[in-house]
Amino acid sequence: MKIHALTTGAVRVKRSFLFPGHGPRRQLNLFLPGAWADSLPIHCWAIEHDGVLRLVDTGETAEARNVPFACMEVTREQELPAAMAAAGLSLDDVSEVVLTHAHGDHIDGLVHVRGRVLINEVELRYVRSPFPRVMRRVLRQPLPAGFAPETFALDGGPFGAFARSRALSADGRIVAVDTRGHTPGHVSVICVDDSGRHVMLAGDTTDSLEQLHALRADAVAPDPKVHVAAMETILAHCAQHPTIYLPSHDPQSTARLAGALTSAEMTVAT
Ligand SMILES: [Zn+2]
């Protein structure tokens, strides 16, 4: 199994996104003037396993509009095709895309993909419900053209500390797990690598490892308690299995993955 980090540009968010206020200020501050944090990468992931190439998320495109709390820094040259080429991969070889959740910086790159696209049925139901529809219109964040993913259910029973999961590969080494919180149907994808460690492609469950350990809900989660519960489950899972935790916007994710792969290759060599 080989996992590649793909980077499709960057996003700059307000500090109130990363360190939200409490009560009504939590979401209100996003729309008020405030300080901005440093740019964060927009990662998505490619998994080569058993002759199948899968993507987890598809990154952002240059067309994306800014919102009051997030400023996109993506050029055409940084979109998915170039990110794939930089990893020595071709989009023509992708058989399946799994979406962690339906925010633009994870799904807009679908315009470049022709393969099968999968999303948690709960997330797709949420995407089509009135509030997200209104927000997409107000913030001018349309779904990518032709957005019509197939749905899956997290009906595969427990996986580690996660009560609900769904195997994505036939051998069960690539598994979607329930990490609802950032959005109601958010999933993470756990890959059991060749050395048996768990590589967790965590989407926007948190923006950093620090946020995970701090159990700090973000400013956009519909219910902060549900978001914190997801983090507690992840920490419980990490305590059970050696896990490399890779959120989509953590500047340290690429280095953590590179370190993991080096160790895995060393294990194989001995
Ligand atoms: Zn994101």
C-alpha cells in the first residue's frame, strides 16, 4: 500500500475559525472583522493498494470564491491534475473517490474526475437539506458541476474505537469511519499500512493534531458537543492502535506521512 499526500493550494482562515468564541459568538465572529491566521495547505490523498488507485477528497480549484472567514489561495496550476502529476500519478488511473464531507475545498476538484464517487448517505442528505442549500447560495459556493456521488452507509459494524464503519477495499484495509461533527455526515478514512499501523486521513475532523489533543470544536460544526465526541473517539482509537493522524489542513500532515512511510519501508526491508 502506498499513500500520497496531494496539495491543491492553500486557504487562509480567520483566527476565529481556528479558535472560536463561545455561545452565539462562536459562529457570529466568523462574519465580523477579525485577525487572519497563516495559510494552511489544502490536502487530499491518493491510495495505491492491490492495483486500485483511490482518492480521498479532490481539493480546491482556482474558481472557488472567498467567504467572509476563508480566503482561497489556489491557482489553476495547483489543482488536482497537477497535484497528481507531482506525485507521479495520473487521473486516468483513478477508480474511486471517497469524500470525507461536502465542503468546496474537498469536492470542487471533482470537476477533474471521471471515476466512481462515494459519499456517506448522511452527508448527502445534509447537503440537500434547506440550511446548507441557503448557505451555499448566500456564500456563493455552488456544488461542482455534475455533483452526483453514490452513497454508502456506515453499516459495517465497529472498527477499533469507532462504533460505525464501512470497509472500502475488499480486504478491509481501507475503511471509512464515522467522524461526524465538522459536518453531520463527515467520515475519515483509515488505511492499515504494510506495517499494520493505521494511517488516518481525517478530513476536517480537526485542523491540527494540537486541536485534537485540546478537544476544541471548530466554529462551523453544527453541534460542538458532537464534534468533541468525535475527537474523543479518535483519541481512544489512537490509544488502541498506532495511528498516524493526517487532517486535510495540518501543515505537519505531509511530514508525518513521510516519516510513517520511511518507517514502514524500513520494517519491510528487515
Ligand atoms: Zn476543509
